[in-house]
Amino acid sequence: MSTLNIQFEVPRMALAQTGLDLENISRDVKQMFAIFLYEHKKISLSKACEIGGMTQWEFFEMNKTVKTPIHYNREDLKSDMEKLADV
């Protein structure tokens, strides 16, 4: 997969107020970006996990604090069941 490196500047004071772990800020921002895209229905749950570098279980754990609505309907369940049947 081809990747794109994105850089931007944020005042340290603003980051300090977020409570984010500055030692792992790149990971945290990447995960938050993935959740944001998922929340706004720009990407699927599996794509959000891929972008955020996390499993679905980690996504759900992180979502306990973020409280993003999970978009999962009958068609998604049917698709997942079909994929599992092929395994």
C-alpha cells in the first residue's frame, strides 16, 4: 500500500490541553483521524482500523471514551457472515 506522509504544526500548549500522550502523538493523531473519517462515513470500520493501526477490538476500546456511533447494519452483518463462511 502506498502511503502519504502528512506534517503540520500544533502549538505545544494546545496539545498539552488535550491530554494526549506526547510520546505517542503520531499514533494517537492517526487513530483519531481514522475515527473521525469513520464517524463521518468516509471510510469503513475495517479501513479505519487499518489507517489507525489498530484491531477492531482496540477501536471499540478507544471508542468507549470517544463514543463514535458504530455504523453496522444487516447488510454489513450478511457480508461478514458470507466472508466467514468462505474461511
